Amino acid sequence: MQKNPLQSAKLLIGILLTLLAVVAHHFFPERRLDLSPTAKDAKFFLLQFNDPNSPQVNWVDMNKMHFTCDFTGSDPTKSCSFNYLLSKTSADQGVDLSRYRTLNLKLRYTGNAHYVRVSVRSFDSRFSTLKDGNSPKINTINLHPQDFLQPVQINLNEFTVPEWWITQYDLPRKYAQRDLSNSVALAIDFLGMPSGAKHEMQIDSIEFTGDWISAEYWYLGILSLWMAFGTVYAASQWLYLHRKHREQRKKIRDLVDTNVELRTQKEKYQRLSTIDALTRAMNRHGIEQFVESLRQKKMTVSVIVIDLDHFKMINDHRGHYVGDRVLQSVGEILATYTRSTDGLGRWGGEEFVLVCPGASLHDATELAEKLRLRIMETVFIPEDPLTVTASVGVATTQGTQVFEDAFRHADQALYEAKSRGRNCVVAATDDQLHSMSGTRKSAWALITGRFKLHG
């Protein structure tokens, strides 16, 4: 199949655009959720317990999220917690953090805590209730204080659900997986403190970042576009080929119909080219073709040449219209007595030729006599009666002689019939005599020769 330059160009452009789209994903702006103290509707607080054994939590500078936690004289198993509310309108309606990829923390810590716990609470109506503040699922990760010597980037996939919480709420495995789809709060806790420890922390920034469209979805989208394009292209090509196939079939049918019509027309014109328009007998060309078709059969052929007597007088005295009617009637008479295997033709003017394959000279002579009598007995032009006679010459191919010789001798026999007074039949015989019937039955013609049709 020949390639379409336009299609090739489109394909190349599509490949280039795909490569650009793959690379462009790395330059897309990130989705960001900034939990700064100055953010609109920011809600954050320090969890303060009334229990005297709990640590004392105090703001140093609330606007900078700078606070201290004093465990002096407190139960070291208690926690000191900073909380940032993510829910805006209702405690059970939070933020979908699953659309983000990382949590970026930048904070300054002073103290000797064993670790700092960062957790995200997610409300799930299947097991969370507003009455139980601990029922929202805890997604947590523990960080070493040294991790905060530089900004920390936490992949959200690192968060896990602690076993104690799962056990406490007796949840099946399907509820025990990390879930950040409805996050209502973020908390930072100090745990595992030595007795009497004092801690200080300033949170410079809390930010969730992610792709507006994840790389997986982006590449899947590109692949889907190519698949859609391929499907549409394949469908369009199928429709195009189907349409072309139908067009080709129609063209073939049209060509077949045209060919049939042309063959019919050809046969028609071939018939017309071999048929005499006036008498509907074959013309000279038609007789020649008929004879040519017999050459390969190598069989005896008799030739009867018929010429109307004094036909010129009919044309001169009655006019050509009457002469044409006479010729038409003679043609009908000859056709009536002609076998389907014979060839009847108008040789020219008022002369007719009858070619009889397989007929002997005797049979051909009898047929010639019947034709002569029928013509003589016919009343032509009933409204103005006219009698017409005919002279006939008959010859048969003998030995190795060809059709042309038989025709020539039949023509000579016709000439002899004319010279004998017309309205008679003269036939060439083997013994160099011609039998004659009609008005001059006693006359004989000396036309010699043996005739045989061969290719």
C-alpha cells in the first residue's frame, strides 16, 4: 500500500508531541497545601491536659508556631502534642491528602526526645465517630530528632497505622490500611521522654506537595490517547477500506455490466455488419464469414446462386420502392425454405446466395427448383400485382477444390441459365453436364470441374 505523506507527517508530529508530553510532566507546577500559621482559616493548637502529671505546653510565639514542652515533674509516658486542624466546616469533613505525594517539614528542635511522632488523623464513617476523638484512623511515622537538622521530606507512603489502634477498635484487615482520603488533623508529638526533660520546637513550615496529575495517570492518559487514536485510526481505515472495497465492487459490477453491454453491442453491430438491412439476409461480408467458419469442417458444400430476371425493368417502370418490396419478399421466401444450418445472403443487387453445408448436388438442385417455383408463383405487390421469375445456378464442391471454385461454377451455371432463356435452374454435374429445369429443361451446359471445401 502506498504511504500517504500527510499521514506520515501526522504520525511523526504525534510521536514528537508524545515525547514532549512525557518530558513536560517533570516541569508541571506541583500541587501544594501550605499549613502555615498565616494560611486562611488556619486552626492549630497545643494539646493541654488538666492532669497535673501531664507535661506543660506553652506558646513562645504562636504566630511562628514556636512552643515549649516541660516534662519536669510529669509522667514521662504522657505526650506533648501540636495539632493542626485540616477540617474546615465539620470535624468529619477533612482534606484528601491522598492526592499529595510528600509531606515537607522544616522545624527546629531542642531537647532529648527519643523520637518525634508525626501523625495524620483520617475520619472514616464506617468506624469513626464524633463522640470518640480517638476513633479517626491514625496514620503515623516516627522520626529521630537528628532528622530535623535539615528539612525533612516524608513520602506519604511511609505512614502506617499502629497495631495498638487497630487492636483497640478491633478492625478487620480491610480497614487496617493507610488512608489519607479524609484527613481531619495533623499532629506532632514528643514521645519516650526522659523524666524532667524540657523541649522546645519551632515549626517553620508544614507543606504537602504532589502532582496535579500523577506520573502514572499522566502516562496512562498518553497511552489511552494513543489507544484511542489507534482505535479511531483503525476504524477510519477500516471504514475507508470498506468504502473503497464497495466502490471497487461497484466499479467491477459496472465494468461487468459495461462489458456485457459492449459485448451485446458488439454482437449487435457484428450482426448488423453482416446483415443486409433490406432483406434481413446476410450481406456479402456475412456470407464470407459463414464460409470461413466452414473451412475447418472439410465437408461437401453446395452453392445456390439466385438472380431475379429483368429486375432492372421493375425498378425502371415501377420504381425503387416496389423493387425494394420485391427484394424483401424474395428474401422472406428464401428464408422460409432455408435450413438453420444454411447460410442465406444477398450477394448484391437482385442476386442472392444460398450456402448449404452437407447438401449433395441433387438435394441442392431440388431445393433450387422449389425456390424458383415459389418465386414464380408468388404474386408480388398485391395492390398492383407483379410476377417475378428467377434464374438459378447450382454447384457443389468436389475433390480438393475450394469454395470459391464452387461459387464461381455456380455463377457460371447461373449465367448459363440466363442464356438459356431465364426462369430455370442449371446445375454443374460430375459428368460435365448440368441438369436444367423450368422453361428450358432440354438445355445443357458444359461446365466442368470437381469441387471440395477444405481449409
